[in-house]
Amino acid sequence: MNWEIAIPVTVGSILGSFIGLKILPYIKGKWIQTLLPIIFFLLIVQVVSDLLF
């Protein structure tokens, strides 16, 4: 395990979840329905590009 990467990724995940839960009540449902597929698509593109290049 590469701890130099694992620890920051873990902290970022926890902070991102916390911030997301705090912001969620203020975001309209339509925005969430629009943003989630875009974010998922960008994450898939990132994973595929990392695998290919």
C-alpha cells in the first residue's frame, strides 16, 4: 500500500462527503439530476484514460 497516496485520498473522500452532505439541502433536485451523470461520465473517462495511457 502506498501510504503517500492512500492517506490524502482517504481524507479527501471524507471531506468531500461531509461537504456534499452539508450542501445537498441547498441544491435543487434538477441540478443534481443534471450534474450526477456528467460527473460519472468524467470519472469513467479519467479511469479509461489512465488505463490506456
